[in-house]
Amino acid sequence: MQETSDLIARIRSAAASPTERHQAFGLLVRRFQDMAYGCALAHLGDSHLAEDAAQDAFLAAWQCLPQLRDPAAFPGWLRRLVLTQCRRRTRGKHLATVSLDSAAHLPAPDDPQAATIANEQRAAVRDALQTLPEGQRLAVVLFYIGDHSRAEVAAFLGISELAVKKRLAAARKRLHERMLHLMEDNLHEQRPSRDPAFAERIAAFTQGFSELIDQGTSLVRSLEALAARQSDPAFRAAIDEINRDIQEGGMLSRSMAKHPQFFDEHYTRAVRLGEVTGTLEVQLQRLALGEEIFDEAGRLRLRGVDDPLVTDSANALLRSALRHGDSRFELVAEGGGCRSFWWADGQQRAGKDLFPEILPLVMEHYKIMAGIAGKPPPQEGHFPFTAYNGKTYDAYDVQVQVQESEGREEMTLTLTPQ
């Protein structure tokens, strides 16, 4: 059996083909699918929601693996991704219910009596698990749902093997022996690894989503394509309404905000961030990963000047200058704030209000690109820039000029075709 670190190295390898990378990821999913599902089940208490949360967590893992510094930390890292997906499903929401009319169309079980007994046993196990403290509940579910050792459970939970042993012992004291056997049988019956199609569905969904993003498919069309594979008419109706709003000149973020059952405040604010900075595609990818784009205080989570959001915003500003202005714009920093200005038809106009955390780092990015970072004003440099005009790629030279006066720093960028 290949080590987890070897599989991750294959997934990350630039020399590996897409098929090889997806095959390695499929093996990784098979190794950890029971753990991910068990973790979600312990938190959500619903098998369908748990399966959805586990699938979305693996999707996030596929997209975010380049950010994982230590492959040995993958089990605990995956657990955090699962918990993020669980929080998204419980944040201000209730479990979905099925109407009697809908249930009337469901096929009847082959053995109604056996189905009734199985449902009663599953409910008994669920109720018994809820009597345990969270730590014990997690340890019990992860230990009994698959053939995992205490060491594997410990690695996933980020605790010692001794702590797992103590949690299991404490849980056994709380539960009757008969319930333990029933719990083990019931959890074994639920585990994803009983059905090899689970991993295949994860891999197929991951590949399909990656292809949509790589092809530059818009959010609406991406959601339409993914929603078409679902059976939720309410979601499809929401997408249709969003499409109509956009066709009538509405903003995507505002249209989505009308459907909080699908797009929460964090989601719509991230879309608004993409609209303002010209990085909508990037924000949609981050949302698809379940990434927390804003902290608890509502500030952007940025990793300094090298953050992809900063570099993408900087490129988007240059493209906007070419589309909407006179190939020139200005950034002004003073009093702890930063503003942008454009020239159109020879007149200066105020730019969009960007999120305050971005522009100062964008200015620093331009200085680094022009080779003038760390030098005292006045500064002058330039760097090459390539923009796609819809048919071909055009090359430009970007001249950067920086001057400072009375605590006010002004940066002017001018794009000249090459």
C-alpha cells in the first residue's frame, strides 16, 4: 500500500499526467473516506448530510493540496476541511425534511419489516451517540465505522493514541455492551468503503468541477451544469432567477443574496469581492473549496503581497485600465487608506471602492514587479504585461512612477503597447 505522502507527491507532481494525478487522489479518498464520513456523521447526525460534507471536503482537499506544507499532517488537515463543511451546513440552518407527497413516490422496500427494524436500530444508535460528549462520540464513530487502528484515529483527531484509548474506555462505560455491538454493526453498514462507487463519485465530481473552472466557465453556467446533475428543483429555480436578474443588468452578488437558503452572507460577500476586484473566478474557486475568505471580524484573510488575491487584483486593475480608461490609472495612499483613480477621455475619475486590505498590498506588488521595492521616492521602473483581447494576447510595457509629498504617496501606472 502506497504511503499517504507518496500519493500526495504524485498528485502535486507537475510531471504526472492528469490521469495519474486523479488515480492517486482516488486512492487517497479510499484510504480516508470512512474517516471523513464518520467525522461528519458525528457532528451532523444525518447520514445524507454527512456524505455531502465528506464529498465537499475531498473536493476542497483536491484543490488545496498545494497549500499543505507537511504531507504527514494530511489526516488532521482533512478533518479541519470536514468540520468547515459541517459548519456550513449547520450555520443558521435546519435539517431538510421530505414532504409526505414526495415520500409517496418512493419505492417500497422489499422487506418492510426488516426495513422498520433497521430504521429503529439506526435511530437507537444515533440517540446513544448523542448521549456521549463530543470527544468520545468522535472517537467511537471513527473507531467503529471502519477498520482503523487507535493510532490512525489519533492522527486524524490530532491527539495522542493514549487519549483515544481513554475516550473509548469512557464511552464504553456509558454504553451497554449490546449497544456497542449494535453500534459497530450499524456504523459498518453505513461506511462509504462498503460501496466502491463512493470514491468514484468523488473523483468524477472533482474532475468535472476542475474542468469547468479551467475552461473559464462562468459561475452561473458552472452552477447550472452542476445543478443539472442534482434533483433539487428549488435550486434550479433559484439559478434561473439569478440568470434573469443578470440579464436585466443586476449584480450577481445581490441576486444571490435573494436566495440565502443556497448562498449565505459569507458567500455573497465573497462574490461581491470578486466583482469589485475583477477576481470573480478566483473567489468562486475559493468558495467551492469551502475556504473561509473573511475572518470573524469581517476582514479579508490575506497572506501578504504574495497572496493570489493580491496578484490577481493587480492584474485585474491593469486589464480594467485597458478596457475602460486611457491605459492609465493612479493609486494614492495617505492617512492609512488607499484609493484608486482612472483617466477616461482625458479626465480623472474615482475608481471602485476596493476592500481596504487589498490596495496597499497591490501597490507593493507593482513596486516589486518594477524592481523599485524598498527604494525611497521618487521611484520609476517598468515591467511587461500580457492581456487577452478576446482573440489574441497583446503585450504591454507598464511604466510605474511613484512620488511622495506630505505623507501622501502617489503611484501612476501607464500601459504602452509593444
